[in-house]
Amino acid sequence: MDAAFGDVRRPYHQLTGAGIAPLPVQRPIPLRIGAAAARGYARAGRLADGWFPMVAPGPALDEARTVDDHLSVLESVAAGAGLR
């Protein structure tokens, strides 16, 4: 989150005066990660405070909301990382 406030310079992008306004009330600011594959679910479970499906609206989104495979991966990785 070094881009939350200030300047960031990387090989492929540059942010000047980056910030969040208005500032969120909740501290620390929660990190949500979108994922649509097992590696992404594992990353979200290991690092994030929440997950949202990276699925287009329609039948695939409805399926993503009901499939327990996604949640079981997230929960097991989070538990292994001591987060849940």
C-alpha cells in the first residue's frame, strides 16, 4: 500500500500525489482481492480481508456465488496463514 499516500515510481508506472479522499473511517483500510482461479483464491485467502469474484454478470456470476470450492480454498489458506 505504498501508493496510499504520496508519490510512487516504478518501471512501468508513476503516481504523483496519490491519495484517498475522503479518508475511510475504518482502520486499517480493508484489502479486497478479486480472483477467478485457484491461485487467486489462495492469494486472497493468504493476504486479503475479503474476496470478490472476477466474473462477468450473468449465469457465471450466479454460479460463482454458489460454488463452495472457492470458499473452501479461501478458508483453508486463510486458516493456514493464521488469519481466520
